[in-house]
Amino acid sequence: MLGTLLQESPEGGAVVFTIILICVLLLRTGNPLKTDAFSRGLVALKVIRKRMLGIRYLFSGAEMIDQAYIKAQGKAFVIETPGRENLMVTSLKYIKELNNAPLHQLSLHAVAKDFLQPKDTMHGFEWKSQRGVEGTGFVRALRILLTSHLPSVLPDLNYAIKDQIHRELAKSKFVNDYYKSALFSMVKKIVTRTNCVVFFGPESSNNQDFIEAALHFPEDVFLAAEILRIVPSSIASFIASLVTKKHKSSTLMYNHLFPIVQTRLEIKNTGIIPPGYEKHNDGIQWLIDTSPKRANWSTERLVGEIMAIWYGSVHTLAIATTYALTDLYSHEEYVEPLRNEVQGPLFSEFQETGQGLPLLDSFLMESARLSAFESTGVRRQALTPFAFSDGLTVAAGDWVCVPHRSMMRDSQYFENPLEFNGFRFIGNVSKSMKPARLTDASESWL
């Protein structure tokens, strides 16, 4: 940059060069001219540099992490992001310690709270930074009840997916014997529709105004949260409200869900069942049934919980599905064996148990590995200063993460890591990261 300045403006470049030279000389000689004002200037320059790196992270964070990961050669390294430092750890030893850290020291809840700014983006909903303080009913609702009910809801999901695909194609252009449709937009609508079936039941999932709000809600939250984090606080709320049309989708979702949750919660608390009332079998009911009794969650609290879970269920699934479909279209050799698998006897087993289909599972794992649209994983915020066993420290308020994307593309873990191999995980042929299924999690499969 200095060279460009010297070419375009020799006088201005000479002045800048002279200032830099004087600063270097003063630092090296300890000249008395190094006053308190000068020291404050150096501090200010460091602050400016950190903020510039943070802004750069917003536009090229993945590349910054990749470059630092290669340079670190297995050691921990720091990435500047807007507002904080992110410590990146890569060794299995660090990852195990990170995963097993006490909840009062390292918190995923605090990361989500900071990332989503729920008080401003989710109709005033806010959760505690430490997990478990207010109970964790949603864990059982999602991990156990949702999984156990999957075989019974598969027919409804199958219908919803087919119907939504036909609706989207009917609106698409038909050119040269092919339908042309914006893939990500179509996938978001399919994911929204199917998730509505599971989360909210038939009544809400057939309400077009509600589905429209549910569709836009994740993007509105993400956009508003980013604005709130990087724009000066004096104008951040105004701008966030402006770009989300006064948080329209959040307000519509909240107003739709509140009376539904209120009615069901009253029935649970009083035991009085209105005539003709049928107990629901959907995500709302599972969350109500598993809500912590000692915490006595209010209607507002439960609606906020549902909206927060909804954000995660749509946003990441839509992106992952888009990448998987793109990989399938880009590698047509996998269409035939995958079609044979889902049309064969293994699909009946999957319908009954939610397990099986190893070829499809491997294909989806490879798509997730190579796309790795989340550059970091296992994100935690330090609620108090935290130290790893070897003395590596994380300051309170900073994050510690695993550079997930970089590790998934590292040749020490996967042969030919940038090559798409849809059946890479059949027989666990990876070098050291050996998951059994896409849904498995360990220190070696993030």
C-alpha cells in the first residue's frame, strides 16, 4: 500500500514514510520524545488494527482461518473477529478438554446469545449464558422424543416434500425439457414446510402467513444480529428494525405461537381438558411436556425457546441440503447407486428405525465435510478465565473454537481432501477421523 501511495502522491507517501521511520527509531532508541501521548497513540493503532482485522473477518473469515491454520502447523492460534478474539485449537487433546470443560466456565449458550442477540431479534426473549441454570428440557424433546417419533411422521414429511417440490416447479420456467429454479430458495421453502409439520402440527403448517413468517425469520434474525454487533449501538436498533421491516417475521411468529402455547400450557398445569380436545403430537407439545418443572417456564419463555430452536432447525439444514443437492447434480455417477439403495429393502428399515442407508449416509457426510459452510465448530465463550491443562488461556468474554472447515480439508486426516468422494466413509477409510454415521459426534468428527 505504501508503494501505491508513493506512486500516486509522492509528497503524501514521503510524509507517511517519514512518520513510520520516526516511530521505529523512537521505539528502538528509547528517545525521551516517547511521551504518554505517544504511548496512547500506539495503543490506538493496535485497537484500529484489531478492528480492521475484525471487519476483514466478516468478508473473508474462512480464508483468514485457513491461512492461519496452515501457518500454525498444529498449534493454537488467534483470529480477530468483531468485538473479540477467537482462540482456535486443533489437537484432539484440546478438543477433549474443550468439550468436557465445566459449564460455568465455557458456554455454548453464551456464544448463541452473543451471536443471535435474541433480546432484540426474538421478540425480547433472552436466556442465561450458562447452560442448565433454567433447565434443558429441549434436549430430551429433540434427542429422544423427536427421534422416537420419526417413523410415525415420515409419511407426512414425504407428502409435504413432494407437494412443496411440485408447487415450486409449477412456478418455475420450463426450458429445453428442464425446470429452472433457484435452488437455495426452493430448498428453504421445502425445509420450512417439512419442519413446520414436525414442530407445529397440521394447523400451523397449513397457515400460509405463518409459513411465510417462519421462512423469513432465520434470515431476519441473522441479518439483524450482525447489524447489532457491528454497527454503533446508538443507531444499531434503528437500522436492524428498518432492514427487517420492524422485525415483522419475528412478531408474526410470536403472535401466532403465543395463544397456542398458552392454551396447551394451561391444560398441562390445570389438568382440565376442554371437550373435544385431542392431545397434540408435535414439537410444541414435546417442549411443553419436557419443560423443567422447577423452573416453571412461562408462556413467553416457551415461545422464545421454540423460536430459538426453529432458527437452528431451518438455517443450517437448508444450507446443508443445498450443498448436498449441488454435489449430487455435479457428480451424476452417484445418482444410480443412491436411487437403488432408497428403492431397495434398506429403505423400509430406515422408515421403521430412522437408521440405515449407508451409501446415502456416506454421501451426505462427504458433502458436509467438503462444504463445511461453518468455518468453526465446538464454539464456546469463556464466562470466566479458562486455562487448558498445559497453561494455554482464554480470557473471559473471548471465544475458543475448533477450525472445523480447515481440519475437514487437511490431508493428515483425509486422503485427497479436496476431492469429492461420495463413498469415502463406507468402511471408514479416512485416515484418522472415523465416524460411523453422519449424526455421530466425537473429538475427531465435528
